[in-house]
Amino acid sequence: MSRLFVARNPRVAARCLDGEMMIMSARDSTLFTLNRTATILWQAADGTTPLDEIVQSRICPEFEVEPAEALKDAETLARELAGHEILQISEEPIPQRNAPGESPGESR
Amino acid sequence: MPELTAEVERFSLVIAIGGMPIRVNTADPDFLALLEGRYSGFLGSSENAEVEFEVELVRPGFADPAAEVRVTHRMGRWSLTRGDFRAEWEPASRRGWIRQSANPYSIDAVLRIVHSLVLARQGGFLLHSASALRNGKAFLFAGVSGAGKTTISRLAPPDATLLTDEISYIRRHDAGYVAFGTPFTGELAKLGENVSAPLAALYLLAQGPENRIDPVAPGEAARSLLANVLFFAEDEELVRAAFHSAFEFVSRVPVSRLTFVPDARVWELIR
């Protein structure tokens, strides 16, 4: 089974405020507020860490869920976020460029 | 055979909102008079207008002013269109044109859009909110239609100066913000005063059984602010700028929920 890679879409603006991640599509100004799971996924989506590793290291310890079940849910979530053009997903690593001085998971 | 030429006399006025003078030129003296009445209190005499528009008046046709506004940027030029007008503006040359019929609503929309674009680059914005000045401080009252912007404006005591009952003008200044009066009116149909003051608070309006002020979590404050910012441009850089400006704003200006019963006592809380 192929692995899935996820990366933050550079065409969005993002800010985390009091643990609440808000993302605006720069294309059509739609505002999204991410829940806790989506926030973890967004922050870890560096384009090079496979989704199963993100689930194993970041999501399972946070929510005490079975890895297989968590991975299934994370894949569904990742595809949903990709549908909103918040995340990019691929079966290959996705090169990412961050602006100098940019905070992880935030874009300016 | 002598060349036939026609010299068309141009009339001009300067509309200064938020300290930004915009010159409008027209060949129609009646339209000029209409604008002088519409923007009375916001007319300037500056020779150094930041933007200059040539208005070309066309015969009224079927045009829907409620049609969607499109604001796009290409090759250094902004293009603004709605059912009732077309306009272009080139920031580098500070010049542009507007094609519309002789009515005050179309040019009003163009002015709002141009101000929103200029402010977005400077960390400011136009906000769907009433605003007033009291004790040397400005207060914003934001909310969707029906939340009470007109009501709270109507209830303002004599020592409060109304800046607008509909669209507030917010400019970044030093470590804070300044609110300016605007001629952009809502149901009250009363022009704001052309004055400004440092911004003291943003209140999110709600009508309820008692007058009270409650704190608002930063996330909700940012979301509510973004929901009320007037922004039209289909431009990624400017969308990003507006987004981050909203977060900057909520980190510097207190945002609270103001629940009020519709009588003048609510103003006892606003000082």
C-alpha cells in the first residue's frame, strides 16, 4: 500500500490564535477554522513526513486511538482539506518552501 | 480646411475620506453638483490628490447595482466592475476612469473599493460597523444587518460624534489604530462627521434583555472582524495582507460583545 504525503498549501494565509488555527484561502477569501485534529495535521504537514508517521507520532498520543483507525480518519480528513485547497496530498514527497522567519504552520 | 476641434470643459472636485484626497473630474456640471451635495463635509481642496478619476457619464441602461462586484488586478492596473459601472485605476500613475450613469451610488461603490485596496496595503480596512467618537476616543460597533448598528447610532448622546452608521474607516497609526468619519451611510442616511480619533474598542453588537459588556475570545474576535471587513479584491497578496491585518488588529484593540436593550442607557457603558 502506498504512503500518503501531505503539505500545507502555500496559497493560503494561516494564523494560530490561542490554539485555534484559522486559515484563509487567498484565492477566494474563504475562512476555515480547524479543529484540534486538523490543526495537528496542518502543523505537521511538511511534505516529507508520511501521513502514517504523523498519525503515529502526533495524533495517536494526543487522542489515544488505534493507529489503523486513526490513519483511516486522517486520510479522510486530509482529502477533505485538500478538497478545500488547504492541504496538498500526494503519493510522493512534496517539496515545501517556507518564507524566512515564518513560524511553523503559519504563513504570511 | 481648418481642423475641427472641440474643447470640453472639465469640472473637478476633491473628495477626502480618511485623509486620502481623491480628485474626480467630469464634463457634467449637474453631476458635479450632485457629488458636492453627496459628499458635503468631505470635500477637500488638495492639489495633491492621491488618485484622480475621469468620470465618463453614459445613459442609464438596465444595470443591476446589486450585481456582484469584481475587482481584479492585472499588469499594475485594477479593474472594477459591477452591473452599474466599470472603472480602472492604475496606482503607479495615480489615475483612473469610471464609466457610469449620473447617479451617486456607482461612484460611491468605486470610492469604497479604492479605499479598501489602499488601506489593505497599509494594515487598515473598511469595516461593516457603526462608529462614534466620545471623550476623544473612537468606538466601533460591528454586526450583521439587524444587529443594531443603526439603533446604537440613533441612540448616541449629544456628547458623542457619529463617524458612520454603516461603514467605518480604520487606519493603522503607530502602535494602534485611528477611526475616521465617512460619508458612507446606512439606514440612518446621515453622513458621519469628517473627524478622527484613536480607536479605543471594537464592540460586537447583540440585542438582549440587559446592557452588558462581555469579553470575547481572540479567535472569535478575529473571525467576527474578518466577517465584517469590506474586501472585494481577487488578489492573493492583498487577501493575505487583509487576513494578517485582522489578527494584528485584535492583538492591539480590545474586542468585546456589547449586548444592549434599545434605549439610550447603553451609552453609559461606552466611555
